[in-house]
Amino acid sequence: MKYIMSNKAARNMLYKQFVANNAIDPKLYDKYVVKRGLRNADGTGVMTGLTNICNVHGYVINEGEKSPIQGKLFYRGYNIQDLVNNAVKENRFAYEEIVYLLLMGSLPNREELKAFFDLIDDSRALPNNFFEDMILKAPSKNIMNKMGRALLTLYSYDENPENRSPEYEMATAISIISKLPNIMTLAYQVKRRFYDGESMIMHPLIKGHSTAEMILSAIRPDRQFTDEEAKLLDIMLVLHAEHGGGNNSTFTCRVLTSSGTDPYAAYSAAIGSLKGPKHGGANIKVIEMFECVKENVKNWSNEGEVADFLRKILNKEAFDHSGLIYGMGHAVYTLSDPRAVILKANAKKLADGTEYEDEFKLLESIERLTPQLFAEKKGDVKAMCANVDMYSGLVYRMLGIPSEMFTPLFAVSRMAGWCAHRFEELVTGKRIIRPAYKAVMRERNYVPIDER
């Protein structure tokens, strides 16, 4: 009687095949000068396109060598520091203005901004029965996955989803930017009910709310929040709205757009990319790592004790055994991440004199010690700064926002940048993005199944 493989044996066989057949000798990448991750040998990105939307400036090339500088971030030519500082100075919400800037290419006057604000406000409601059919009846533990699925489903509610005219693309983008915060907060409430055993509190939309106000109103049981809290969340949305064409999720959006696919598919794919822990999902990793540090370091003010535990993380002996200190380092920024600089200042202001003050100081210690410990381990001095994720989680927590919403909030904000890049790809790209892969397998003769 022939041996019948058990399910367990079959799974073990498939696992071994998975590993064996997908491994490529790392030396071959050097042999064929393959730039893994579209990265040059010095860590800089391979130039794959041009953009008028954003400039992420973190180093200069001086006589062939990368020299670190203080980081700068520009939206349509405007320094992010100026955009944020002037909104704070004028005591007003800025995210809707930033969305206008990214989509239209220029800053609006008061009349234009008011009309655009009202358009977003009027477009937040979901189609009839959408919540019941697409969110309530199919709850998800992961809000990002639910947001991606919801975007794909909106295609079915669009009367002309394959219309690629500029007018229709713009209308679709504004509709999605408006609806996504609503989808996120509803998905969060359903997740609480089905998976956390909590009450599901559904609030109707309030006309006239900014995006930041709408989010805080939707997630708080009593709908109460201060103007200071809403303005801080607004700054968070501004800082996450755009970050150049080379980041993974934006490039994903442009790749799909270059194929000619619909906006719902392109934006949903970008959400899927942002979810990854090496990208937007890193803000969750920072919080998880921070909790691990808090639990294992008895005296947070003792930098020697903090450093000892960070060494364990770097040596893959603690936390997730990846050897990474999340929240530190960036693909472009070297001496500083301007977003982290702004967030750190706001986090300090909010934490001073509260129960969060010691946590803020511990984060400062991690930021200060990590470059030294990295140099100690690697034997070289590499410019390394805190990135936007280092302090964003603490700010969200101080605003009472649950951790499962950190990355979804990133997606809600970044949708503006994705839309702007889709527009640019549609107008100027004109060619499907198709990089090359060098095949390194050997040719084999076919063997009949009974002879294998």
C-alpha cells in the first residue's frame, strides 16, 4: 500500500520548499550590481522619477560622499516649519489647507479655503447601507485592513469608477480624503465591540468640524475635547500628509497608477504598504518597544541602566530580537527629522507637569543614547536621528487615542499625498513602472512525474 503523506508532513515539506526555493545567494547581488530595495550602496535611493510635490532633504553629496545635514521637508516648495508655525501663530486648523496645497499646487486664499473646507465637510457621509454591509457585518481586528477593503468596496458605489478625466479624479480624491476618517472611526468602534468586548458608541457627524475635530468627536464617548487637543492632532495630520515619491506606500500608489488601474485600487494598495512595520506600522513597534524598556529598566533616570537594556535590544537579546531600536534612523534624514523636531517640542509641552513627563524624558534618553550605542556596536560613527515615530505614539497616547489607531491615522493623513502623487503620475508618468530582475536560476530538463 502506498504511503499517504499526513497533513503535518505535507506542511513541513511545503515549508522546506518555501525556504529552499526562495533563497538567493547574497553574493549574486554584488556580482550583478543589483540594488536591493532600490537602494544605492551608500543607502541613498535609486532615482526613479521627478516630482513637484515634496522635497525630503536630509543630506548632501559632497565630492561623491554623503554628508549629513539638518533635515528639511517641503510641501510644494513650502517649508513644513513655516506651514506649521504660521498655523499655530494664527490659531487655526491647517490640515485642510495642506490637502488643498498638495492637490492644487498652491496655497488657498480665505475664500478658496472656506469653499474647500465645506466640500470636505459635505463629503464625509458614507453611501446608504455602506456601514452596515461593509463594516458592521464584516468586522476586522486590524483597522488598516478594514480601511483598505472599504476603499476597494467604494468602487462599487461609484457610477463611473473607470473615468480618468482630471475632473473625476479630483472629485474621487476629495471624496476618499473626506470619507476615510469616518471609515476609520467606524471600523474602530466595530472592532471594540466584536473583539474587545467594549460598547460600540456611534456618534453622528457634526457639521463644521475640521478633520481633527471630527476624529476626536467620533472616538470619545462624551464627544468632548479641548481646542488645544484638536489643534495638536491637526499638527499630527499635517506632519504625516506627505513625504515624497520615494517612500514605500507612495511609490506603491504610483506603481499601480502607472498600470492604468482605478484610484480605489491604487489607494488601497498604498494603505496595505503603509501597514507594514518597516513603514507606517513602525509607530506601533515604537510603542511596543517603549513598553518593553519601561518594564525592564527599573530606574528610568539612570542612563547607564537604560543603555544596558538598549544594548540587549541591539544584540537581539531583548524585545522582538530584530536588533532594531524603533523610532531611530531614517532612509533620508541624518542629523534630524524636521517632523520629529516639531513633534518632540509639542510632546514636551503637553507632558510637562503631567504623569507623562517621566516617559518623555525616557524617550529623550533613548534618542540620545542610541547613536552612541550603535557606533559602539558597529565600530563606526553614523549620523542617526529620531524619526517621526519616536514621539508620535506618546503624543497620541496623551490625546487618549488608542494604539490600534496610530497607523490608521497615518493613512488618513497620508491619503492627501497619495492622491497628489497619483495625479502627477497620471499626467506626467505615461509609462508603466517596470524595473528589471536578473534571473539566476539554471535551466533544467523536464522530468515526467513517475520518474521524479
